[in-house]
Amino acid sequence: MTVRTPSPSPLTALPPLRDVIQRFGLDAKRRLGQHFLLDANLTGRIVRTAGPLAGVNVIEVGPGPGGLTRSLLASNAATVIAIEKDPRCVAALQELATVFPDRLTIVEADALEIDCRTLAPPPRAIIANLPYNVGTPLLLNWLREAGDYAGFTLMFQKEVAARLTALPGAADYGRLSIITRWRTEPYYQFTIDPRAFTPPPRVTSAVVTLVPRATPLAPATWEALERVTAAAFGQRRKMLRSSLRALGIDPSEAAIDPTRRAEELSVEEFCALARLLAAES
């Protein structure tokens, strides 16, 4: 009986990431929020956290030298589309693209200016170690069309991750918590020590997964929900009857006690206030 030896993965022939960084002069730039994660055990854990990827087109933002990109290509994801604005990193990633010409596409662009849905057909997911300086704006863009994605597995500063996943009554509960829970089911997965990065950031990072809801948690428009949460949390220690006065709405008309404070309300209750505001407009 002939025993077949498995073909080695093309990844095994790639140079170490630290060599790639040196060869392409990839000193991390603070203005781009660059902190490279090179540990294959950690990047592999991020990919596993995303769940089954068979048949999924994965979009990665800010791949840098390609640490997470390599782990994504080692998975059974259908394709990987890497969005990178730093031309130095784009050049480094081209070497990886030559090894995986049918699975890796590099898009040189600013992710804030791209509708990621145009880059790949569904099912599509976003898996990324997001640059700290643009992580929240990127997420808010994606949440507007959350139903068009199979899922999000994202790394943020730990404090941002805590806000994304906070429940009513928690100190971190706020506007970002509400809009995230309205469109997805968020889960705090694990933290990453600053020493895992090159160079080490001054903050701890955390990975979250966001599972898009087929429909928003409760009826409301994005604009009305933003206005209500901005007013309520802009004066979070005040009672709703005071913080919402400028909007001209009475919480009691939505069956909400006007003496309650913003951090006490559920997402569904904020949606009720948003519907009230829309009706009054």
C-alpha cells in the first residue's frame, strides 16, 4: 500500500515576518495606528474565533506585513481580500499574493472610503486587527449594513471592546453599546497583551465577535437612534426628562419612567424613544 505524504503548505516556504519587516522597511507609523501582530499562535486563534470559514470571502483591513493574512490563508476561507493604505505594506503583501494568486487579493486603499460589500460576494465576513485610530469609525460604517455580512471578528483597544459588549447598568454601557447590540449580537472573546505586538502599544487589546442580526433588535431608524442616544448619554447622570428635553419628547409616552437615567435603559427602550422622536419630527 502506498502512503501519500501530504503536500507542504506554501506558507512554510515564506520568510519570517520579522525578515519581511526589515526588508521592506516597515517601521510602524503612529499616524497609521500600526502595531504588527506577528505571533502565529495568536493570529491563528483570532481566525479560529471567527468560526467556520468554508466558502466565506474574508475581508481584512490593515494587514500590515501579513501576519493575520497568513493565518487566514491557512484556513479554508474561500478568498481573502486585504485592504491596505500603506504602500510599503502593499509591496510586502505582493510576495504573499504570488504564492496564493487565486485566493489573495490586495486592495490599496483607505478602508474608510470603501464599501466593503463591493469587494466580494456573500457570504462575506470581516476579520481584522483594526488600526486603533480608525477602528470605531470603520465599525459604525459596517454596522449600517450589518445584515450583508456573515460576521465580524475584530480587534480593538480593550476599553472600546468593553463598550461594544457592555450591558445596561454597566459603567461602559453607552451609545456604542446600543448601536452595536441593535444590529448584532456582540461577544467579548479574549485580550491580547501589548508585548505581543511590534512595536508594543501603550494599551491592551481585545478581540470581539459580532454576529449580525437578520433584522435589527427593534424597529428604529439609525438617525433617530443616534439623536436619542446622543442626547441621553450627553448628560448621562441626569434623568431622562432633563436630558431629552431638547428633543421635545416625553419618555412617558413610550411607557418609560422619565426619572430613569440613560445607562438603565435597554436597547429596545432606546428604540422606542427613537420611534417617538421620529413620530414627533
